[in-house]
Amino acid sequence: MNNKVTFETLPSAVMELTEKVDLLISMFSTKIEKREEIPKYMNTETALEYLRKTGLTISKSKLYKLTASNSIPVYKEGNSLFFTQQELDKWCEENIQIKLNKERFLSTIKKYNYGK
């Protein structure tokens, strides 16, 4: 951002400041959430709550289906399921990357199909 703001550059200066404030709010709210005490091993309910806080909302039945197909990292002890924060974070990041790659691939295919 330029130090000198004129009437003509005011809208872009306000836009830039708004973006920076939004970024700061995002950074601070993320750090506050990370301060919460997260148990080393989470049961199904705690894992669902944790995933929701990270932005991934899935149902309990979907979580059970993912565990049954070994699509999500889980520890089984008798009839109980346990998850760790680190493994859930890694799983989320991998799935986001897979989704982004799929979207890029599909947009490339559409570009070639419609470009002809």
C-alpha cells in the first residue's frame, strides 16, 4: 500500500486494509482455537467435533463408513474407536489436496472439450 492516499486511490486502499484486517482476524482466531485442550486420543464424538471445528462437517454414519473402509486413520480397541489430532489433520490435508487436484483435472478436461 502506498503511504500517500489520495481521493482516487481511496477505494483500493480501503480494500487492501480490509483484506489485511480479515487476514489478522483469521490468524488470531486460529491461534485461539489451537489453545483448546485436545486429548491425545479422541473418541468418535470428540473426533466429529474436532473435524467440524477444522471446517469438515461429516455425519456420524459417514465417519463410521470411513473407519470401516480404512479410509481414515483410526485405532480400534474392542468396540471403541479412537482418533489422534495429528492423523486427522494429515487426513484432512490429503483429502483437500486430492479434491483440488480433481477439480484442476476436471477444469482442464472441460477446457479441452469445450475449446474445440
